[in-house]
Amino acid sequence: MDNNYTESDAFRAVFLEYYPGVRRKLIAMVKNEAAAEDLAQEVFLRLYRNPPDDPRVIGAWLHRVLTRLAYDHTDKLVRQRKLQEKQERYFDREKTWESGEETLVRSEDRERMTELLGELPERDRQALLLRYSGYSYAEIAEEIRVNPPRVGSLLSRAADKLRKRAAGRSNGMEL
């Protein structure tokens, strides 16, 4: 029992000597006083449970443990922040999801547009598809092999044809 008492006294002396420095370093590293207090307690708990063999290296040992704990704490916070951002992106995306009805209407519109485009001459269809895919007039001219100045009028006429076909269908000509 006498031996236990001296180990306890030795630990208390080390704690009183090193705790302020360990706490100060942890505050500087994690930038949060409450978290630094918790980590400092963990450092000394590890010292109590598994002290270094050579008491002369306690300072270096404590520094190594506190540094590792601070980095682990920071990594954990980064992982939590990334997870939270990922969840927020997911829920933001979920809010913008369409209802089943909206999806069906959009799908039907796409099908109808595909049918209407299919009825256009190949060059008109290709020109419209390229334009709505983000191609420039120069790129469209190169793809469909026309002079660049003709692209604007070609697109305008193709769009008119498409509108007329769509209007013809919606007026009951074809259901």
C-alpha cells in the first residue's frame, strides 16, 4: 500500500507540473478551450494507465500524446463537417426533386419533343440539337457543313418548323 501511495504522489506531482503546459498547447492546437480540457484529461489518463518506462522522457511523451490527440480531434471535426455538408447537399437536392407527376410530365414532354424533332429534316434536327447542347454558331456550321453566316437563319427556320408542328399537335390535329 505504501508503494501505491508513492506512485499516486508521483503522478500528482507530474500532473501539477505539466498540466498547465499541456492544456495551453492543446488550446493553441484545437482552438477550443472545452475540447482542450477534455483532451488534456485524456492525455493524463493515458499517462496514468501506461506511463513511459523512463521518467526522464515524460515531457516528450506528453507532447507526442497531446499532439496525436489534437490531430485526431481535428480530423474527427473535419470528417463530421464533411458528413454534415454531404447531408445538407443531399437534403437540398431532395427539396428540389420533382414530384412523380412533374417527372411524368417532363418525361412526356421529352418524348413529344423527340417525336417532333424526328419529323424535321436531318440538317434542321442536327442544328437544333447542337445549339441546345451548347455549341456555338461556328461549331454548328462546321458540324453540319454550312457557311457560318447561314447558321442563324437555319436555326430560326428549324425552330419555326418545330413550333408549327407542336402547335399543330396541340390544336388537336394529332392526338
